[in-house]
Amino acid sequence: MSVTMRSRITVFILTFLGWLALTSIRDIQEIVAGLIVAILVTLMAGHFLITTEKTKSVPVRILSAIRYFIRFLWEMVKANIHVAYLVVHPKVPINPGIVKIKTGLTKDAGMTVLANSITLTPGTLTVDINPEKRELYVHWITVETTDINENTRIVGGRFEERLREVFE
């Protein structure tokens, strides 16, 4: 089976399951509407999800995605506590700035999820991505260093290893 066909089948299944999860299935019309929406989404964007052959099997990648999600939730909790500390601290010890981090991720999907993970974590916001040089520019509420490698380890390194297991 071709990569494009696998991508379209996966998009169709995920879209239809998403439709079913978000609607209250009371009659056949809602199921038919979900099928039509899933077909339209598949025709328009079905080839974007899977673009190349992956080196790891699907179960391994699913397990890695679960591990990534758990790590993401843990990092989000830690960042929320840190930002709450900054807010209630009497002298507000912040040092905001934009830092550059490098990523080893080569796939657009992996870089996008990394950028979104950084943005969703309180205290950081991805402001730009340079996919050719594999660099992200991140606004950080408490810049700790100006060293690119150290910033990469602190900001992006939390997620990158697990994202590589999922997307590369």
C-alpha cells in the first residue's frame, strides 16, 4: 500500500472517530454527516499526515506518543507552578527575552508539535521557526543563559527525544 493511501485511510479514520466523539449520535443522519465530512477532509488533506516511510513500527510509535504526552503534561504542571511562583513573588524575578534553540527534528510535523508544545507550556512562546536551519525562536519569561546549546537543552530538550521517536 502506498504512503499516500495509508495517509488518506488514517485521516479518514481519525476524522470519523473525532466526529463521533464530538457529536451525540442520536440517529443515522449524524453518522452519514460524519462520513461525508470525513470523506471531504480526506480528499482535501488526506495526503498531508503521512509523507514518508517511518523507521519504527506503529505500536512503538503509539507507545512513544503516549510517553511524550505524559512528559508534556508533567512539564506543563512544572511550568504552571513556576509561573505561579513568579506571579506571587514580591519582586517578580523575571528576565524575559527571545532565545534561539536548535532541533534535531527533520520532519515538519515533528517541528510543529515541538513548537506547539513549547507554546502551550506556560512561560514560553514559539515566535518563529526556520525549518531549513532547524531553528526555533522562543520567547522565554526567565532567560537563564544566552548559550544556544544550553537553551536547546532546557527549552526544547524536554520534548525532542520523544518526538523523534514518534515522527522520525
